[in-house]
Amino acid sequence: MAPPFKVLSLTDRSADRIKAIIAEADQSIAGLRIGVKKGGCAGMSYTMEYAEAAKPGEDVVEDRGVRVFIDPKAVLFLLGTEMDFTTSKLTSQFVFNNPNQTSACGCGESVAISPVSPGQLAAQL
């Protein structure tokens, strides 16, 4: 039997940063919730927020000791995505290496993402 596929995977850097954020939170946090929303010059942006518990219908990804809750409306946009965390002289940010992303705006705040087609989904299952 093939192992179940993950909607999202984490790099060591992103898992370490999420663990640090959760450790510094003022409230009890079960993990990080990730989604997508319409907006920005390229059409969509990623969303992240603290999650105290799973909401109905969410996929729960556990990777590298971190729990990530995926908004059900975002699953087809995020399939196969790797979440990384990068640091440069000017910025520190989470980066989504998303195979479904078709373009991004110049400012880096929004992206164009095509949902996975039924044929692509069947191939991943």
C-alpha cells in the first residue's frame, strides 16, 4: 500500500521557525493554519494564522514535529507544495515552492495558482 500523499511538506528551516513561533505565542497553539485567498496584483495570496484546533474538513499535516492545518478551500491549490523559510539581509519569510503556481507579482505578495485538475489528482493518489 502506498503511503498517503501530503498536501504540504516542510523543510527543516520552516519547521524550526514554526516551532519557535508557537513557543513564543501567548496562548495555547496546536499548530499553524494555512490557506489561500483572492487578492493582490497576481490574484491570490497565502494566508497563515495560529490554530488552536482543527476546524471541520481541514487536512492535518504533521511533518518534522509540526502540525499544519490546511483550509479545505486551499487543498487543490496547495497539493505538492513545499514550505520553506528563508532569511536574507533584508527579510525573513516563509516561501511556498508550489508546483501549481503559474506566476507571481513583482513585490512577492501575491501569486497566480491553478488548482490541481481531476486527472492530476488521480495521478497523485
